[in-house]
Amino acid sequence: MSEPARQAGDPGPAAQPEGEERVVLQRGLWYEELETGTVYAHRPGRTLTEADNVLFSTLTMNSQPLHLDAAYSAGQPFGQRLVNSMLTLAVMVGQSVGQLTQGTLVAQLGLTDVVFPHPLFHGDTLYSQTRVAAKRMSGSRPGQGIVTLEHTGHNQDGTVVATFTRTALMWTESGGQQSRNTR
């Protein structure tokens, strides 16, 4: 019988026993694996529906008629309801998790420079990418580093719909493995 799936970064036994299946656990990247200047394109895109927008807006108690009221929105400058910009941010961060931070993030430290140059509408598909802008080891938290990530989202036509900078506290590989061994 094979061993249970291991935590992100757990190397497991040095040699795989004959006939045993190898289990690979999906994870993000350790601090050391993130290279400044590298751009990560996150796929698949996410087509945002009316249901997504209404559910997100009502769950977050955002009663803005630009998100919920078709008749009201028809008389506004864009002529239709807009996807809630906080949903756009949430999806963009979510799109990056599996590729960058799943199991390797200690904490999200902040979002800055948030800009929405063009709206998303129901039925638009959101694609995003992340550029590693900077990184440094933490001076106060051994085994952890601070990474600055620049996110860009665009619709199916390539029009940029959102940009923001995110600062994340990330595990180094040794720090992440050590933290798992102390539990």
C-alpha cells in the first residue's frame, strides 16, 4: 500500500519502493524558486457570469446598482451592469494561487496601486498574469521572504481591466519544510 499524500515540499523517502506509485502534491513555488522579472501567465481564464457577479455582490453586502440593477445600469455611461471590481481582484489572486502560492504562502501582506482602466461585463473572460517585481529575505522571520508581485488582468480581447501590486510573505523551502515538521 502506498503512503498518504505528503505536504508541499515534503521530499518523502529517498528511494521509491519497487511497484509503489509516486504521488506528487500540487504546490506553489518556494521563495527561492521565484525569480525577479519572471512573468507567470495563469490559465485557464475565468468567464464571469451574471450569477457570479450577483452572488459575490450580495455576499459582500455591496448593493451598488451598477452591479445589480439592469434598468438603472442601462442609463449609466457603460449602458449595462459592471462586474464588481472586488470580484475581479479576487479572481486574479485566485488564478495565481495554484501556480505561485499554494502551500508556500505564509501571509498576504497587502495590496497597493489598484487600478481598473476598463470594466468587465457579464460574459467577459478574465485572464491574468503575475510578474515577480522584487524579493528579499525577511529580516525578522527566519525561513521566510517578502515577494512583491505585479498582477495584470485582461479580458478576452486583450484589454487590460485591472492592475495591482501584492506583497506576500513566502516560505523558503527549508523554512516551509521545518514548519511542517514541528506540527
